[in-house]
Amino acid sequence: MAGTFTIDLNKPMASVKILTAEDAERAEKESKLDSADAAVRVMRDLEKERAETVQLHRVLSSLVDKVSGFYDELLARHKEEIAKFSVEIARKILMQKVQKGDYQIEAIVKEAVKNAPVHQDVVVRLNPADLAQLQKLKRGHAGVAGKDDSGSVLSGIEFIADSKIGPAECLVETPKGIVKSLIDEHLARISEALGLAVAGTETDPQ
């Protein structure tokens, strides 16, 4: 005789259905089908998200290419203006330094003399204030114990005060040519170099 068991419920039951083995098997199959359908829906959702991500990436890449092309076009169109603007900035900085006396006239003269075609019978024209400063420096060098200034690039050079020469500038005269160390000359060379660089980038096939 089969055993009996009792179930205590807190609420009343409306109906009771006893599942057979076939019912349980059918419920299991339905559960598996529901799980398979859910998996298919998840895969479809993932595929949709992937397609949307790919499309978004294409749109963003297209926008980046357009912005990059616009930037290159804008830069190429205004390279000359940028070069001129850079030279003007350099001019203002140099002039501010000159006005403050923030420069080394001895180094400027030495560099100009080194670039001279010959180093005999050399005459250097300087702004009177710069010449006074240079002579002061030369006297200071001569007063240093054990220091011989005879081997300096400035030894044997005739210095002439010339009010036409601006501060921080000099003019080196030699029998075989003249070397100008003028602010405008330096800026002109910088402007020319920038102009060549701009022309080079405009013709660059890349």
C-alpha cells in the first residue's frame, strides 16, 4: 500500500493538477525551447548592436577624415600668413630684449668676425653705446691675472663708433667684403627660410 503525505498551505488552493511523467517531460522540452528562443534573441540583439557599432565607427572615421582634410586645407591656405606672423613675433621679442639691453654685444661681434672672408685689416662699426660696453669688457679681460687676450678673434681689430648702427648690431668691413650683423638682416633670412619651408610643403606629394 502506497504511503501518504500531508502538505500544509497558508492559503486555500483553487485547483490541483497532478502531473504525469509525460507532462513533466513535455514541460522540460518547453523549457528547453524557451531557453533556445531566448539565446537566439540574445544573439540577434548582439548582432544588431555589432552592426550599429560598425556603422557608428564608419561615420566617425568619415568625420575624422573630413576634419583632417579641412585642417590641412586651412593650414596650406594660411601658411604664408603664419610664417609672416612668426617673424613679427620674433621681431617684437628681439626688440624688447634690445630695449632692455638683454644681449651680449661681444658674442655678436665675435660671430660676425668669424663669418668674415678674411681676418686681417678688419674694421668693425658699432653703435656708440655698444662700443663703450665692448671696450669695458675688453679692459676687464685684460685686467684678469694670467689672461692673454692676444689670441682672441677680436685682437688687432679696429673698432669705430657709428650712430647709424643700431644696438645689438655691427658691420664688419674687410678688404674682401662686408659682413652685416643686423636685426633686419637676420629676420629677413628667417623669413626666407620659412618661405622656402612653406613652398617645400606645398609641393610635397605626401
